[in-house]
Amino acid sequence: MMSLLGLISTLLTLYSYCLLGLVILSWLISFKVVNLDNRFVYSLYNILDRITEPALRRIRAFLTNFSGFYLSPVLLFILIAFANNLLWEYGPRLVQ
């Protein structure tokens, strides 16, 4: 059962990497470093957006933006880290 906890932890870590990739890519797009006309950039942005949008949409429903600065990815990072820590703190007790 510890391997299941490791798998869930790895999936949470991969999800946070996808979220970080989306944040960095959106910054690069907004500062016009990369362009969405490039097919690779568009495909990468589309994939990352489809993966992270369901969770971000739920957070954006009750969290407002502050002068163009969205706090929803920051809150999602905190929630993922909390879930990962909670998994390793209480997970081994549940599988025994």
C-alpha cells in the first residue's frame, strides 16, 4: 500500500509541475516572448490549460483577482502541497 501512496504523491507532484508550466508559459505569452501562433506553443498551452483548468475554475469561483494578478494558481500550489503532506502524514496510518 505504500506504493499506492507513492503513486498518488507522484501524481500530485506532476500536477503541480503542470501548473507551474502553465503559469510560466502564460507569463511568456503575456510578455510576448513566445507567441500562440507557434503550433508547439499553442499545443503545449492547450494541454496544460485543459489539465489545470478544472481545479483553477473552482478556485476562481470564489476568489477575485487583484488588479490583474490572479491568486488562484498560488492557492492551488498551497492546496497541493497541503494534500501531499497530509498524504504522507496520515496515509501510512490508514494502510496499516
